[in-house]
Amino acid sequence: MRFPLLLSAALLPLAAAAQAEDAAAPGEEGNAEPIIVTAARTNLPVTALPLNAEVIDRETLDRQLQISGSVVDAIAALTPSFSPSRQKLTGQGETLRGRSPLFAIDGIPQTAPLRDGSRDGFTIDPFFIDRVELILGSNALQGIGGTGGVINQVTVSAPAEDGWSARTILQGTAESGFRNDGFGGKAGALIANRTGAFDVVVGAAYERRGVFRDGQQRRIAPDGTQGDLMDSDSLSFFAKAGVELGGGVRIEAMGQRFHLQGDGDLIAVNGNRLTGLPSTATAGIVPGDAPENLAESLALPLPADDRAGGSLRVRGFWTRTADIYGGGTFADFQDPAIAPVGTLFDQSQNISRKWGVNASWERGFGPLNVVAGVDLLNDHTVQVLAQTGRAWVPPTDYRSIAPFGQANLALWDGKVRLAGGVRWENVEIAIDDYQTLWFYGPQQVGGGSPSFDRVLPNGGIVIEPAPGLRAYASYAQGYTVPDVGRITRAIRTPGVDLDRFLDIAPVVADNREIGVEVNRGPIEASATYYWSDSDRGQLLVLVGDVFEVQRQRIEIQGLELNLVTQTPVPGLRLGIGYAHLNGRVDTNGDGIVNADLDGANIGPDRLNLSADYTTGPLSLRLQSRTHFSRRFEGGDPRNDFEGYHLLDGSVTVATNVGSFTLAAQNLLDRQYIDYNSDTQRPADNLRFFAGRGRSVTLGWLANF
């Protein structure tokens, strides 16, 4: 077994700590600048909190975006416990620590809790993102959806000093072989100004994505149902403005619009799973509307310092998403009143609107820091069939009121901290009477307003015996609700009344973890072990051609190791990251887990290696990702994963007119089948997608 190897690996950071202790001069500290993670809902530095958090700063994010082009790919490349990116428009099956993460923009949730469209990783252009904050592990800090953690994308702001500034990007991308249909490009600009108490930043970005090819230079098949990134165009706008009113009070407004649409001129061609031939693409006209993603957000933050001795933070927000998916003559869509059975083409569109208010007040009472607040959330979602105007998922409203409180007590001059809090979620879901599609009966379903309330606690201890050395242990609950839309649209039983039928008991994940971190001298290292369980978890199970929700007990445990060190070679920095995941599920309802989670619900073990070298204006980076093979006990052996290894690289030269970067994803042009395809649908030769082969990007990024 791997336990001896994992135990030895877990001791590496401790050995590194000892070496760093010897290397550090007396009184030398780790980070001079404390890191504040806004997603944690506190002004305390992250080292004061009993959790595992990471920040992808702008420089790191820019470099990853030159390599891959998306925030999801950047996270997948840098965070070993995030599952491999699907390289599609959908994020279905992409998990963090084996559970779904909550994506947010400036704390605004992007996930639709009632009918998860799995596109919440593509709701803003990454050119407008200043940094990405990750909180790993189940928690309720941001409310619903954070069972795997929180991924908060923090948008850019105006300069701190008076005057004008600008930021521009131009880049071109080509696939290996440099065929015409594989070329893509991006152009974007941000202009910002600060004049006294007023500041503003506005920007726009356009991106054209060409056809993706695998390592054998074959066109990769498009995902005709979920939608695809390749062969698409996106146009985005962003604006933020604020005014300082004095006395620590500021009013700010942020708005952004992201629209991505596929060309719809490629159709998938069957591959052959038995011979390993992936599905490919050929020119053709896709019926219906091409898959597209539209996301709009408005936010009105009101931070106010020195309110009743503390800091007040109030944010109102509104978001809208309208996602169109690929269509077909699927059995679910048929209705003899419209067309002969087997001939009716249709496609679904997920439309969600949400508004909410987040309010919190934070104050220190000597060694005790207290945060109190309340979150309000209202979500209205419907899934329609776009060609015929029928409702597949009935209009559904989600309403939540959640007061919360957090406390953090520093003892012995901050060498020990005790932290804890509670969140009280009060949820109601309202659905009017409706009729299911013909395929399900049709059935007349009586509406209802089922509700629940739940207290979600968290607590932990942080020990920091010396600057740069930290250990913590914690317990936290995160929650979501089952995918109500999948349940309500598929009711086949006559006479159902939702008040008695609909089970909206929350999916509560109990997360326990212990961690050790070192940040001294040339060493940054961490080791985290965690285990989480859900008595009634949410599992996606493929039934026919559609995934359905099943409530089963789920247990997950994992180990995360990270080490970054400066070497004796000036300018050379090496990194290593490892994640081990083990997930089990109870398939027969006896309360005992008896099978492995499959590839739709958990990622493989991963090893990341990186080397960064900087000298003068020249910066080089090499990074590798090894996805280890996985066998799924209790599952179809045809879904076992063979693993693969990828290498990326980039070269950046800084000049007086900006930086020029040449980057390559899958530098060795390796041929592989993506993890999601390899571990599901063993008899489906159309959705047997290869991973992207070598792609090369030449970019120019400048700040003025």
C-alpha cells in the first residue's frame, strides 16, 4: 500500500522546517506582509485561521493564463487536490478535495443552487481578475455550495495613487501543426483613474478560440451537449467605480458581463474505446442554437471602518446567467403532440437570477476578535427547452436567511489561537403546480414550499510557536442542497405533492483536518491531512443518458503536501505538490461505505513539480503534472484510469514596453484521454474525448 510512502512524504515538511530553523538568522520572520483572504470574511491574516488557504497572485495567474487561458485550468495546474480540468465549457465532474467547490466573484456566488448548470467557472473574463483566493475543505463561510471549498475571484481595482493607469493584453495561440482552424487570439484593455476621493476602472476583452487538437493532431470532438471552449468567441465588459465619503466610509459599484458562444460548425465523430481511438470532429452544421454562456453581475459594496468601534461590511448583489446547451432528439424531449416520437429536436437552457445581501461587522476586544453578520440570498431558476418553450425544470425559488458569528481568541501573545463560530441557515424552496414533460407521464405535480433550518458549526486551534511556524486543527461543516432541478423534472409517479415528496434535507459535509506549515528562510512547506463525511451526500449517477441525484453516505480522506524552496542557484525556485484522495460511498443504504467514488465524483492522486528561474529581465518556468492511475473498487473495470503526465513551460522577457511571453501547454505533445472521459460512459464512443495536445501562445502584457 501507499501508506509508508505517504507517511514519509508527510515528514518532509517537518524536516524542511528543521533545516529552515537552522538556516534562519535569529529573529528572522517568515512573511513580512500578512496575507488577508477576503473570502474568509475577516480582516485577520490567514495565519490566524484554522484552515488551509492559498492565494494565486496576479503575476502567477498571468503566467498560467498565458499557458492555458482559463482560471479553471490555472487552478487545476497549481492545486493538486483539484481534479483535472475537462478543457470544456462545463465543469461537471471537476471537484476540489472530492467535492464541488463554490465559485465566487468578489464574494458573489456564481453557483445556481437549484439546478447546477456546471458553468460557474466561466462567468468572467480572467483579464479582469487580480487574484484568486482558495479556501480548501468544506465550510459555510460563504453560505451554500462550499462543500469542497471556496474559489473566490477578486477583481481588479483602480490605482492607489492619483492619476491614470492602463493595462493591455495581446496574444495569439496556435495548436501543434499550425493549421488555420487552430489559431486563436485575445485582446483586452483596462483603463483606470483615481482623482482624490473618486476612482474608476473600465475594461473590455475579446477572445477567439480555435479548434483544439490532440497529440496526434486530430481535431478533438466537441461536447455537443454540455458545450465547448474550443471554436468559440467571447466578449466581456467590466467596470468598477468608487467614492470615499470620509470617516472610513466608501461606496463602490461593480458590474461585468461575460458572453461566450460556440460557432456551431463542428460535429462529433465516433471514436473507438476498445482500440483507444478518441472521438474527433468534422465540419458540419449543428442543429439548433450553438451552446453559449451569458453571465452578468452587479455588486454594491459598502465598507465602513470605525462603526461602533469596528468595521462594517455590507454588499448587495444581483447576478443573471443564461446558459444554452447542445440539443438532440433525446427521449426526454419527445412529445407526440408536437412531432412524431423520435423526431423532435430540442435543447435546454438554464436561466438563473439571484440577488442577495451580505452584511458583517468585525471588532476587536483586546485579544478577542468578533465577527457577526447575516446573509440573505434569493435565487430564481428555470430550465426550459429553448426550441419549444417548454419548462423541463419548473420555475423554482430559493430563499435563505443566515445569521452567523465568528470569534478568534489570541492567547500568549498570539502563539495560540482558539477560533470558532456558527451559521444558522434558514431555507425555503417554493415551486408552483406544474406538469412534467410527456416522457415522464406527463404527470401533474402539486407545488409546495418545503423548508429546513440547520446550525452549521466550526472550530479550531492554531499554534504558532515562532514566526513562520504554524500548526492547526479544525472542524467545519459545509453544505449545499441536492440538485432540486434534477429531481423535480424527472418525477414519474402520479399524484405527487412536493411538500410531502421533495427531500431538500441539506447535503452537509463534516470536514476535519490537521495541518503544519513552515515559512522560514528559503522554505515554504505545508502538510495537511483531512477527512470528511456526509451521512446523506449527493452523488451523480448516470441513468440512461442523463445524470440523476442519489443520496448516499460518502466518506473522503486525503493528504496534501506542498514544498517551495529557493535553491543555492540565484534566481532558481523549485516546487513540489502532492495530493492523495480516497473516496468511498454506501451504495446499498446500510450506512457502511462499500465502493469507491467514481470519476464523476472524485479526482485522481496527483504530483506537481515546478521550476522557476529569473535573471535580469528573463523569467523561465517549467511545470509538470502527473495524474496517477486509479482503480475504482465496486465499479465497472472499463472505467479504471490509466493516468498520464503533462509538461508545460513559459519564457517571459520584460522590456520597457511590457513583457513578452512564449508559453506552451502540453509541451511534449503527449497523447492522452481526459480523466472525465476515461472514467465514465464505457460504451459511449462519441464522448471519448482526448486531452489537448501542444498549444503555443505568444503574448504581450503591458502596464502603463
